[in-house]
Amino acid sequence: MESINSLKNRFVEAKKAAELRYNQGDYQGAMPYLQQAAELLGEIYRRDINQKNRELYVSIRDQITERFNHCKQELGLSPAPKKAAPRPAPVNKPAPGKPGSDKTMTVGDKQPEGEGKKTNGGIAEEDINYVVNGIDVKRFLVTESREKEVLFSDVVGMEREKRTVQRELFLSEEQKAFKASIGAKNKNFILLYGLPGTGKTYFAMALSNELRQFSGEDIPFFSVICTQVKSPHPGETENNIIAIFEFTKQFDRCVLFMDEFDAIGYSRQLATGDPTVGPAVNTLLTQLGGFASNPNLLFLAATNCPYNLDGALLSRASPKIEVPLPSAQVLQGTLERKLGKHLAPDVDLSAVAQRLEQSKFSNRDCSNLIEAIKDELIDAHEADDMIVSYDANMIKAALKKVTSSVKRDEEEKLEEFKAQYAE
């Protein structure tokens, strides 16, 4: 599949060629390039998930349509009837093999409206079946899912890890065919691990959105908190797991993200006196073994404690990706984005970020610190409304209130795990 950047480059070339001929009065020569530009823009519109970009595409499309109709008028042809501009709402590409999957926006076309009607992978929200085997799967799902359309560009650092998943998942048709010809297995179970608050969920959402943009499909992302799936009653945890995996089969393609995975994937060797652990792990292994019947499911699991996972589950997860503590560079960037507009000249964020890195602050710890700094400014402003900037003393005071949540024993266990399972 052609990349979106390549499509944008071809669109720019077609638009330039159209403008050159149009400005020279060569309306006959301009029309094919205007048509090509409109078709390319339609494909870009369909695949780009950035809402601001999509609103811009609508404006550009109107300009192209206006010029196209003017060319027809100058040539004595009947201009295409003026149609209303499309609303900048999500475009839902039907799943592979369904009618209309190759439709693109052309001059004079109107985009599907779909406003106020959520869809997932081409299935309208009201048509999704959340009750499976008598279990309401919706109670396990985190409703935020894709409110933030984050991409890998929003994930600072982790370049090697990004390349790893792109190499495994973002394949052309030729690459897929070659892998199939040599019997290579699909990598559809990825484990994300790291200390609490490092951004595992954020990385999972970015990966899902990158895959959605790359494929041009409306791939739904379902997030589950495993502590809600686990039940103390015999048989319930297994039934919940089965229901969740069965639920995903109604979509031609989707991403299932399970957070706090160790809650249901706890090692059978480490379990002491908990009769629900063994059956839960066995059920997970059975469902993961069923990927052959659901090959387009991408399963992401996240845990703070990978060393507590069952060995059979670990052996099936590939790749295993560490989401590390943020570097000073990442921390400084976060501080600048959140505080930069109101910083006093005496504040050295580079020094602050270095201190946070040395203190092993996670992304969540950094967010807590930022809120504490804001509280300091609010208090100071209430005492003197002339104070409107964060100064060094405020940051110093906030640092006394917020400390790293990283525990040394957890860090040591993670280091041991990496030594054994690093890929």
C-alpha cells in the first residue's frame, strides 16, 4: 500500500501541474490534473486521522471543484452541479471485501456524513453486539479509547521500539505475500512492560492510530482493564476472557489492549492457593492459540510486572517492548509544553529535567509535579494578582511535595527480566 506521504507528494505535483495550465488559460489541459488531484486528496482525506488536516482538505477540495467547474464553463461544457462541501466528520472505510471499499473522493463527490454516529471498522455503534454468551462486555471496556488521536510522533523517544513494531505490522502486500510464502508467523501478540506511569497505554494508543492511518481502515481500539475481568468466583474469569475475545470476532480487524495483564495472566508457578489462576491462564492460552481463526486481531498486553506473568504467555508474546522511564530530554519537553508560556526568566527547565531524571520520575510523576507547580502559582496569584508566572521558588516548593513513585525492588526485578527476555 502506498504511504500517505507518497500520496501527498503526488497530490502536490498534480495540483502544481493543474495550476500552471489553469493560469495559462489551458483549461483542457488543466482538467485531467484537477481530477487527479481531487482523487488523491480523497484518498488522503480518508486515511489522515488528524481532524485539523481533514478540515483543511475540505477547503482545498472546494477550490479544486470550483476551478474544475470553471474549466468546463470556459470550454462550453455543462459544469458539474455545485454540491455542499463535506462535513469534516470521520470517514469510515468499509472492511476488506465489503462493497464500496475502494471508493475515493473525486471532484463533485460528497463525503459520507456520519456525523453523530460512531462507527468501528465499518460497523455502526448501535449495531455492535456487546453481549456475548450472556456477558455484557461493555462493562470491561475503557470508554476513552481514541479520544486523543496520538501518533508515534507524539511519543518522544523509543525510536528503536517504534521501528520494531513498524517492521512487524506495517507491511506492503508484497511483504505479506513473501512472509506467507516462507511460512512466517504473524506477530499479533505484543507485550508492553515497564514501571508504573511510563506511558504504556499511550504507546498502545499511538500504535493503534498509526496502524489505522497506515492501512486507511477505521480499525477499532478496545481497551480492557484486567483487574475488572478477574473474578474470585470459579469459572467467571474464564467466561469473561472468552466473551472478550469472541466480541472482537465481529470486526474484520481490530486492536484489543489489555492493561494490568498480570491480573489474569499470573504465573501458575508463582500462584499460591488461588484456584482461579490456572484456569484463567489456560483459557488465555486457548484464546491466543485461536488467532488462526481471527488473524486480523492485534492483541496488545501491558503490565508493570512482566516477571509475574506465566511463562507460556511470555513465550507467545513477540516482540516484548519495554516502555522505559522518560529521559531528561523527554521530561524537559513535557515541562516546556505544559509550563512554557508562563515561565519566569529565572527558571532553568533543563536543570529541573536533569533532576527529575536522576530522581527516576515517571511520566505520571512529572504530570503530578506540573499540577503541584500550577497550585503554587494559583496560591501566589491569590495573594498578589500581579504574580502570573512560574518562578524557581514555586518549582522548588512543588518538588518537596511530589516524589518519584518508582520502587527500587520493582526496578531491580525489571532489570532481571530484561536480562532474560530482552529482544
